[in-house]
Amino acid sequence: MKKEDCFYLGKIVSKYSFKGELLIKLDTDEPELYENLDAMFIDLRNNLVPFFIESSQLHKSDLLRVRFEDVDTEADADALIKCDVYLPLEFLPKLEGDKFYYHEVIGFKVEDINHGTVGTIVSINDSTAQALFEIDRDGIEILIPMNDEFIHKIDRANKTVFVETPEGLIELYIQ
């Protein structure tokens, strides 16, 4: 399994007991969706390694308490702390309407209601205060904030995001 075929579920943050149980901080708005998994992938030295789950239950709001098969001691558990946890993309719940996952819109065209075709989404930059569409327009990079007020419609069938950007934003890049 490759990382590009998976999504980030969370990070192992601490041990829970002396029997090898671990707490995973889930990066999701719906932690209950991931309470009854059979397995997950753990990033060990840049390799995704499958771990099978003996038992799991939600602990507080966004922590998943997990007992993996063959992780029976404190030392076994210590080796996994701070490791990232992944699941295959097919485990993501389907989103409807104008909600989307970042990876889903890579390669989509962006159409602005006032400017027409803006370009193609090549990446999402979520390291800033507000996530940005990184758009390629014939070699020119255009950044558009992923603001609900700007995004009018997601057309999955035609792989197009329709936006209405503030006056002057696109002109900053193409003049």
C-alpha cells in the first residue's frame, strides 16, 4: 500500500495501559466512523505497515483506544508512539454536494463566474491560516482561498469547481 492510495487518519499519541494499548488522536470530524476497523496502516520509517486490530473504542471525543494484534508489551507500544496512521482511500465516506476532500479535486478545472477558465488545480496548500487552491494557468500559479463564499459549485461529473472570486484577485496573477 502506498501513501498516495491512503488518507491520514491520525497519530498515535500515547500508551493507554501496560498491555500494549495505544491512543490514536483522530484527524476527523466523525470519529465514530472509525471505531470498528479491522486493520490500519502505520507509517514505520516511511513504510506503511498493516496492523490488525484486536479491539478498539472511542476514548473521550477524538481519541481511539486501540489494541493491536502482536503489540503486547510496553516496549512494543513505545515503538509506535508518534507514528502516523493511514487508511485506504476507499474507507473515506462519500461526500455529497459542494463538500469535497482535498485529494478529490486535484486535476479539476476552476471556472470563475466572472473570468471564465482560471486553470487546473494542481495542489491544495493547507499550511496557511486558510487553505488555498493552487492553480496552474499555462505555467502561472494562481492561489485562490478555499472560502465557502467563493466556491459556488463542485461538478464532479465534469471535474470542475465553479468559483466567484473577489474583484481583482485573478487579475493580480495574470496581468
